[in-house]
Amino acid sequence: MEKYLIAKDTWVLSQVFPVPLATNINANSMIIAGKEPVIVDTGPSVTRDDWLRTAWSIVDPGAVRWVFLSHDDGDHIGNLLPVLEACPNAKVLTGSFAMGRMRLDHGIELPPLRVRWVNDGDSFEAGDRALLAVRPPVFDAPTTRGLFDASTGVYWAGDAFGCMVPRHLDDIAGVPEDERWDAFYKVNRMISPWHRWLDSGRYNAHIDSLQALGIEAIATCHGPAIRSSLVDEVLTRIRELPSLPALDEPGQGDLDQLIEMVMGQHAAAANGAEPAARGAAEPAAA
Ligand SMILES: [Fe+2]
Ligand SMILES: [Fe+2]
């Protein structure tokens, strides 16, 4: 787990997971350590101890006032219950549909007194700043809303604007340019297989309204931070999704290759050989 600043008092908790047949993907969260601290998504449960340790190195859990959930997927609510236990003064900012889905999908029953419903377009005060919920252009859950902080210009985009990465990076500029946009389009098409059916005019109008907010930096769950001129570039590039073909997803042939590779590694380990370095023996992403 790494942490880095994307703006004043605004931290990204960054972790990277390997993707079979591809490179790596982030599962990030964010913390706004302002007058009324806001935890923005709570990460996946698989790295709970590390996530909690990193979060409490940024903010005192007793001071946390808000936990904003971009949506209810497991990699965003994985540590919600331990966070609520550690933060008795925090309320969850979410919506009614997300609450229902958390109840059915995860057995999470949020006490209504610890919840405030925030829908797309709603704003709320968090001490020294006003925060605005704004739905990102693409998403993989109908409950999704992003979060814009006008005091810093940071937009938390949920799953949108992700990009696969060769390793931990704190800026998308660190992804080599010849790989960056292919990796960017891969993630953004993966989370929105409906991108081919979008009406370009209406989709672009939504991105126009997002761009009009004056976003200065984008933090995303599934990629490094996006800053300076690359903010405009990703807001331009994401407009191409309606005209792009469907993502060519890995098929059974790729899985056969993966199984062969894993079995080869097990056989090598059984014979006492060093396992092959990651990436050396793995097939390229489909
Ligand atoms: Fe998601
Ligand atoms: Fe996600």
C-alpha cells in the first residue's frame, strides 16, 4: 500500500494487483483530511490490515465525519464495516439503491442514523469545503456517483478513467506513452460494455458538464492520478468510447495458456527451480 497527495490534504491510498494475462490494476481509495475528514471508498477487504493502517496514518479515525461510497462493489466497500466501527462520528454518504444492494449482496445492514443519502447532482458541506456528487461518464454499477471537491479541483471518478499499470505509479504520466492509451481504453471499455450503444451527442453533453466543473486532477480507483494537461487529454479521449469496438476479451485459448503456465511453474517449483519472473513467461494481454 502506498499513499500520495493529489492536492492539499487530499491523499490517494494506492495499491496494485496483478491481472491474469495482463499487467496490473489499481484498487485505490482517497482521504480528504480537511476540517471534517472524508474517506472516499474503503478499498478491498483482501488487504484490510494494510488499508486500515495506511488510512489511520493519514487521519485520526475519531475525527472522520464522512465515508463517501462511489458505489457498492466489493473493492469500494471492502473495509466499510471496520471503518464504521473505528469511526463512531462518521456517517456514510450513499444512496438508497446502494444500501439495498449492500444488504442483499454483502449482508451489510447500515443503521439509517449513520447514513445520509447523496444522489447524482447533490452537494453537501464537509466542514471547510462543499462537495458535489457527479456521475462519471462510465461505470460498472448503477449506483455510481463521483465526488468533486471545488476547493482543490479534485474529482474522484469511481471506476472511470482507470488505466492498467506496469507497477505502482502516482501519476498516469508514468505509464509509457506507447502503452498508456491502449491500457486506458481497455479499462474504460471493460467497465462499460454498453459504450457502443451510447448516443454520442448526449454522452458528450454529459462530459461537457463534467469538464465545466473545472477539474484540475482526477483520482480513480483503477489507475494512477491524472494531473495537469492530461486531465484535458483523458476528458477528450473518453469521448471516443461510443465509436470504439467492443473490448476483445480473453477467451478459452488464453485461459488454456494461463493454466499451462501455472502448471509449468508448479512443476518447476516441485523440481526446486526458481519460479519464472512475473511477466517473463506470461502471455501478452489479449
Ligand atoms: Fe465497480
Ligand atoms: Fe472498482
